[in-house]
Amino acid sequence: MGEIDVELLKKMYELVYTIRRFEQRGIEQYRQGYIRGYYHPCLGQEAVAVGGILALQPDDYIVSNHRGHGHAIAKGHEPKFMMAELFGKATGYCRGRGGSMHVSSLPLNNLGANGIVGGGIPLAAGAALGIRRKGSSQVVLSFFSDGAAGNGVFHETVNMAAIYKLPVIFMLENNHWAVSTPVEYSTLVPDLACRGACYGMPALSVDGNDAVKVYEAMQEPISRARKGEGPSLLELKTYRHSGHHVNDPGLYMPRDTLGAWKAKDPVDIMKTHLKRRGVSDAIIEKITKKVEDVMEDAVRFAVESPEPSVEEFLAEIKNA
């Protein structure tokens, strides 16, 4: 494919930076006690969501995981309703019922995040089977981690998807850590993409810190899926910028390795793409300021939003 349109590059930068600031502001609110439970930020992994999802059509589906705020934002979820959901407020996407690890929106074709490691993988295959049965040209992206790729459900689902040529793209976000276990302790192969060949599907390892490279890598798998040629596996190599969740200091992460990956920051990479194409610092700053205003509004909206109605919740249980 030729060079990506400059307007699309601007959109990529805006989304990558939006996800970064959403997570940073969310962590701030967590520290202040507005967000309860666990919070798994995707700091450092923003380019995977942006490059992967911008390659889709609006009616395509995604299935997320426990580190899924970026996936939702890239799929079109508004930060203020996202933040409200994290706060457990009635104005959130799931009316405060889902929280950080279970954000979903059927109108936006986000079939949901999942607190179970690997739990979303078979759900994505089920959605792809539904697409296949109704004869649609839609596709499904399934986001999961290197840790999930070691679960039996990954192998079972990938095998079934290959046999039935399901229109699903398996997005293996290799952030090099399964909680505190480094990926090299759990597998002897350097590229997890090699597992695709075991099931007869195309697979590719991609620089997951560069949204442009992810977007470009998506074109062939999406085309294959739409034509009924079956699934693909993409390994997106990236790195967490912090511990497994907000309360994990990540002291097990080697400082030199973490520093080397932070030097390949997805936000900085997008700025480099823009400048190489002649986009001025002033325009980049304008986009940055726009995002900051959106984040300020998101936090204000979440703080001021009402709590869910207990009576409505009890009525839902009664009628379930």
C-alpha cells in the first residue's frame, strides 16, 4: 500500500495521545479513590489498539481483554462515558455495572472486555461464526495477551477458527509480561506468531509500538477474512510501561529494558511520522490541546454524574 494519508496520521496521533492521557488521568482518579477495584492501564501499548482498529470498518467487531480501555477508545467510545463507567456511574457505557474490566457497547460493536485471561478469545470466534452464518463481510478482532496465548482456550479456538475459515483476526499483544512472569520464562520461541503455522493460518510479528506499522500489517488479514479465506494471527510486540495493575509497582521489570522500550514510545513515534510528512509543531500542539480539553471534561463529567439507582438494579435482577 502507498503512504498513509496525512489526515489519517493526525487521527492516529490524536487517538494514541487520547488513550495515553485517559489512562494517566484515570490513574490519578484511582489514587483519589474515585475508581475502585482493579485498574490495568495500557500505557505503552496504545499503538496496537489504534493501528488495529482504524483499519476496520465501523460495523466490524472487537473483543477486548482486561487491559482494554485503549481498544474501546479506538473503537469510538467517548472518554467521558468511559471515565464515568470506570467511576461506576449511571452515565457510563454499562451504567456503572461493568467498570474497568468489563466495558462494552453493542451499538459500537464492542462485544466487551473480559476479566478472565483468554476469556474473550472463544467469544470472538463465536461472533465470527455468527457472521459466517449470516453471510456478512464483517470481521472480528480478538485482543489478548502473551499470557493468554499459553492457555488451552487459545489453541482450541485458533484451531477451530482455522478449520471453519472464520473471519477473525487474533491480535496477540505481546507486552512481554504475564503479570510478573517474563515471556522468555514461559516459551522458548522468540516470536509467538510461529504458532499460527501450527494451525494452517498466516501469521506475522509486528512492531506494536508503531500505529502505522500495525495499520499496514492489518490490511492483508482483513482482506482475507472478508473474502472468506479464514483467520490470521498477528503478534504485536510492545511493552507495558508499569506493573500489571495500578497497585503493582513493577519492581521485577528490569530498569534498562523498560527504559529502552520507553525510548520507543508510541506517542513519540506518531509525532515523528507527522513531522516527517510536514505537519508543524503548532498543528501537533493544537491536537494535543484538544485532547487535554476532552480529558478535563471527561473527569468533570464522571465526578458530577449520578450514582446508579439501587431500585433499578434490584428490578433488573428480579426480571433477569
